[in-house]
Amino acid sequence: MPAMEFQTSADEEAGRSHSNGKRGGWITFPFIAATLVGLMLAGSGWMLNLIVYLIEEFNVKSIDATQITNILNGSVSILPIIAAILADSFLGNFSVVAISSFFSLLGVVLLTLTASINSLRPHCETGSSFCQAPSRVQFAVLYAAIALATIGQGAMRFTLATLGANQFDKPQHQGVYFNWFFCIFFASTIISSTIIVYVEDSISWGLGFGICAASNFVGLVIFLLGNRFYKHDKPQGSPYTGLARVIVAAIRKRNIPLSSISEDYYHEKDERCKTMGATPPRSLGFLNRAALKTDEDVKSDGSIVKSWRLCTVEEVENLKTLLRIFPLWSSTLFLSIPIAILLSMTVLQALAMDRQLGSNFKIPAGSMVVVASISNCIFLSIFDKFFLPTWQKLARRSLTPLQRIGVGHVLNVLSIAIAALVESKRLKIANAKHVQAQPGARVPMPVLWLFPQLVVSGLADVFHFPGQVTLYYQEFPVSLRNTATAMISLIIAIAYYVSTALVDLIRNVTGWLPDNINEGRLDKVYWTLCVIGSLNFGYYLVCSWLYRYRNIEEEMARSVNEDNEETRQEG
């Protein structure tokens, strides 16, 4: 992408800063961080233990419970795209976060009622293996609660991330912000998946969900209190209409030859675009016809006759950016599918293992994923405080997003391989102890064996998750910033849906995933994912080698040099 386009982005950022006075900057971070903590404690507190809640309180079969949870996680992850469209086009970031947080609060309150009122749950005698299935009314209330809470959580997460990133102008500061945002994100997950999940398992589901509701309420209040410090971006109408216009205009002019004269192409009229009067780049040149002027396209005063026949060069380049980044986006899809399956199956493995820790404490199965979150939080702090500064001093530039994502690919495959080896050992012990055919039997193998795969998975997230968000945020057009940060969420959503379909396929074609996993071959599922992940990493290497940044590398290097200069002056 030419340097002129990045200059436009920088100027638009400056314009927003000027229009918002002295708002923005690090003063907004405590409000955003506190909001994130409150809303994530609420969301993770019920989502991470939902499999156990469905099995124990609603008498849902184990594999079916994981499938429901995967669909739920997919929905939570696809909603940020819808929220991004609303934020970019109509409502703005602040309104979307406020409304979605309120929806989340309603859902968690209703979920608390399902756990507190006996008539909203199916009856089951203690110790009985024959329990009633939920009635239609009970399922309706449960699904209504989950739907509201899911809408709230999904619409909030990445819109809040974008709102925070918009408070900063320098790419390096945005990168530091994203590191801390996700560190707090996972730290909140750690708290909810230990303390809140423990309360749900050991004390009361109603009390645990009630804590989630209170946390959600506090987070919403703090977010509203920080309003006077935030920089607000006014929605400029749907940017997606402009992208569609480029495609239509290019098709309409498909037979018109391209020109090498810059004046033959239509540019924006404002002052900041006078420096952009250059011929559009030749890459994806067939789209340049959308900005090619003809006698019937422009009036005598320079205005456009038909907006669906002539677009600006800037609109054409915005669409090109999205098309160039699509192969990279598709490669990260297969990065997320194994993660989705690993996290859900780890809960089932934990339920079938020895979770006793000491004489009086049993690790809740729903808390197992906290190991990945702890790993993520610890390594993110180390990464930000030690690894990145060292890299910048040696290389004199920041670690690029593509490099971070590539390391994440390798670590992700490694975590799945470890999971396959651990599951093979677990099945051997189950076979030796003759517990395969016993429903609900626990293999005499400590659940701590599951820690390595989760630790490596958390380390992989440190590299590829913030790397993807940073890449999309910095590479996408300014008008699509909300969509940019939500792209990773779309990937996760598709990954959860695909993982659900993949698990169903495996169940129908093989005998690897019966309801009693002690009789199955989950290890073969993991090995299959390893092969897919390795092939996908090769595909990613090709895509990243062919990709060219929108001059972000130069901007990040400039930002690093400016900060170093400021440090020397302060010293």
C-alpha cells in the first residue's frame, strides 16, 4: 500500500484528536480496564462452567453439552462483527458498549434465577442415574438467559478494545495498550474461573451467578463514569457501502482501458488529499477502473453524477487492503479450530480424571482452562516488560504482527501434540485399571497432567492473539477500525462453528468420541488436528511472505525512535 494512504490515516487520527480536545490518552485506561474486569468476571463466570451446569443441573449428555457450549462460544465471537458494523456506521463505540453491557446484565440476572428457583430446573433425585429431561419452559428460560448474556458479552468485547485503542495515536502505544488489554482480559478470566467457578461448584450455583450479575453491574457503572474522559468518534455512515460501490463501478467499467495519468482518477477534494494526486498502484489494478473518470461521471463543478459508477482512489485502496489481508485471515481460521476443540475436550478429560488436590480440595473441571489464562497473563507481562524492549534495542524496531502470529502457529501445534500424548497415557491407564466401560468412572491419573498442554496453549495465545488484533487494527482503513479488531472474533466464531461440525463428523464416521470418553480415542482426534495445524502453518508462511504492510513497519520504527529520543531528553 502506498505511503500516501497511511498519511491519510494519520491525518484522520489527528483530526479526531483535535475535535475531542484534550480527551483520550492513558487517563482513560483505568476506566476501560475496570470495565473490562467487571464485564469479563461476569461473562467468564458463567460461560466457563456452562458445560458442568448443563450436565449436572439440566441433565444434558456430556458431548451434547460441549456442542452447545461450542455453538455459544461461536455466537459470542460472531456478534462483535455485528457490533462493529453498528459502531462504525450508526451508533459509535460508546453506545454499543453501554447497550451490550446492559443486555449482558439482563441475561446473567435471568441465569441466576434458573439456578435459584427449583421450578426452572429439571428434577433429579440425589444419586439417581435416571433424571428428568428439561421441559420446554425450562429450556426456554435457560436459552433466553444464555441468549441475552451472549449478545451482551459478544457485542462488548472487541468494541471496548477499539474504544480504548482509539484513545492513542501512535501505533507503538496502541500495541502496548493491546498487550495490557488482553493481560487484564485473561487475568479476569483467571479470577472468574477459579473463585467464581469454585463458588458455583462447592457452594451454590445461584450465589455464583449472582456474583456475576453484581460484577456486570459495577463494570457498567464504571464505564459510564469514564465518559467525560473518552475521545468519541462520530459515525460517518456505513463504510461498507463504499466498498460495494467500488466493486459495482469496476464491473461497469470493465471494458474501459486504464490510464497512466493521475488526473484521470478521482480523488477526494479536501486539503489533506492534495498530496494524494498520484496514479493508483497497479496491484489489483482491475479495481482502479472504479476511480477512473469519464465524461459522463463528473459534473462541471467536480461532483459525481452517479455514486455507483465512480469512486475515489481512497475507496479503491481501502477495498484492496481487505482483499490483500484475506489470505492471512483465512490461515488464522485453522489456527483457532484446534484451540476450540482442545479447551472444550479438556473439561471432559478433567471430569474423567483424579481432580483431588490434597485431602479437602477438588479442582473444578470448569476451572481447568484457567491454566491457559494464567499462562497467558504471565507470559504477556514478561513479553511486554522484557522481551519487547530487548527486541527493540537489538533490532531497532518493534516485532511485527506477522512474526508474532507465526510463533503462535508453531506453539499451537505443539500444545495439541502434547494433548495427544497425555490422552494416550490416560487411555492406557484406563485400560489397565479396567474402567473404560464404567459410566462416570474417573481414571486414577492426576488432572495436573493436563497442565502442560494448557500452558503451551496460553503461551501461543500471547503471540498470535494480540498479534492478529494489532495487525488488523493497523492495516485496516480508519473507517473500518471496529471491524478490524472484530476480525479475530469472527475467526473464533467460525472456528467454534466448524469445530462443532467437525466433532459431529468424527462422531458419525468414527468411534473416537462416544459419550464415555474412556471408551473413545480422543488422542486420535488430537493427532488429526496436529496434521491440519502443520499444513496450515505452511499455508500461513506463504501468505505472510507475499503480504506487504501498509508502511506500518516504517511507522512503528519511527515511533520507537521518537520514544527513545524522548527518553534521552528526559534523562
